[in-house]
Amino acid sequence: MGNFENIQGKEIIIKKLTVEKTELDMRMIMAATVENKELEISFEGVSMLQMNCLNYPMIIQGFEIIDNKKNQWEPNNRFLVHDFEDEVWNFICRDIRIDE
């Protein structure tokens, strides 16, 4: 798990988006720019993925990650990731990793 505060509520410019599906799981990896920093953000165990816009580059105006551990959600559904400004995307995932 990464430090979400660095990207919470920020504009994210997604330069590359990869979705990988295995027999049991789905992973989404994005190369993104946040406040002039290049990041790689990986989402493991992605489910209920909804995307309403596939422009390039994809710009998320209000990126938000909600940790639902305290709400006793199932471990595979721990994080809700969504765009609270334009509703470009919405999904649930098990784990998140942020690398600079």
C-alpha cells in the first residue's frame, strides 16, 4: 500500500493504462503524472470496473481512494477508487501500490 495523501483529490493525467486479467484476478497498472511527478500506480484484485471515458491522455480531475477496512468490507473489496468530479471511472480493489 502506498501513501494515498499524495494523490488524494488531485488531478491525475494517465499516460498509460494496462489491464491484466488472470484466471482468478484482475490488475490495473497506470503510468501517471500528479503535480509534475511521474508515478506508477498498481491496483490488485480489481472488480466492478466502470469507465465512462477513454480519451488519451485520460485526465481524472478529482481522484479519490476510500479505504473501507474500518467499515468491515470484505478484504477483496477494501478500496473504492473513483473520480468524484466527472465520474470518469469507478472500481473496487484489494490492494494499491504507488511507486515514484
